[in-house]
Amino acid sequence: MTAPRAVVHLPEPPPADELRDAFPATVYPAGAPLFRSHGHRRGPWWFADSGQGRFDFTAPDGTCYVAEDEVITLLETYGGLSVVPAYETAKRDASELRLTEDVRVADLTSNLAAGFRVTSEIATTTDYPLTQRWAAALRAAGYEGVRYWARHDLVHEHACVALFDRSGDQGAVGRARYDVTSTVHLPRRRDLLDRLTAETGIAVLGPP
């Protein structure tokens, strides 16, 4: 027996009790580097509650989207474009971040998630209400975030991470859990922009 091909296979999430301590997980150890592309002069530890992100919550809860590699952050920012105008890079900063304690997240990149009927559509579908319900179920099951493949990355060597916490700028309120190693205006990161072009073919047009 096979499922129909030309339909979305990602179902509604199961109850949190079925996910708790059973869904595949990854632990990011304290001090592990994570990366984020974000608005210029805005705090990098921003937890969104707008509903416009794949795994967003609504206030008072929020989601911060980071990645294991810097190029992934730009792929998610500029995905779908083949050329990025220089003035667009001037609107963004690149930050290296660290967590000061271990964080356990649900691993949506593990094939063991197939046992819960998860498909790769969870990282590509535009049905954000559905993926947000998955985030809510996994958080209710005790996971502090989700590890998932970037929609615009085709290599799948490094993943994205959506972290769950209270909404807003958690760095600004002095949460000890969230550390910032560095924040640099993106046009000053010529090395990173060159990597973007070399690894993806996306070019920055004009002097940033």
C-alpha cells in the first residue's frame, strides 16, 4: 500500500504526550556556535511572535531562528534571488551567538521522525499554520526548539534551529542563557558575501 503522490503528506501533529521523550532529539551543548542574519542594529536574540515565521508562536511566546552555518542564514534571507542588490546587505547584520547552557531540540532532520509521519515538507510547505502547530506540540512535549533543514539549502550539511522562549528581545532583557560573540554589519563581512557567491551562485550586485 502506498500513499497518493500528488498530495501533501505532512499530517497534523500527534498529542504532546505521544511526542514527549519519544521524538528524536539533538542537544546543542553550551558554547556551541550558532549564527543569525538580522536587521541592522537590532538585537540578534529576537524571538518572533508575528506568525509570519515557519515555527512562530503568538505572544507571550516566540521563536528565534538561527543556523549552524553563516551561509545558511543568508540563504534563508535571500532565498529565491539570484542577485542581491548591495543596498539590501546594508540593511542587515551578521551575528555569531552562543547558548550558555545545553539546549535539547526536536530533530526534524532525523529519519526517525518518519515514525511520527514527519516529511521534509515540514521545512518547505507554505502552510505555516500547520508547521506552527507542530512547533506548539513539540514545545508542549518539552522540546526547547526544533532542528530542521533550510528551505533554500540543497546540500543539507548544516541545519537551521528554531529556539522557543518568551517573545521579544531576550538579549536586551539580560537573559543569561543567551550570549553574543560578535555582531558585524553585513557589508563589512566581505568574506561571508564571497562565500555566499562561491557556494550558492547568488551574487551581490555593486559595492556593498
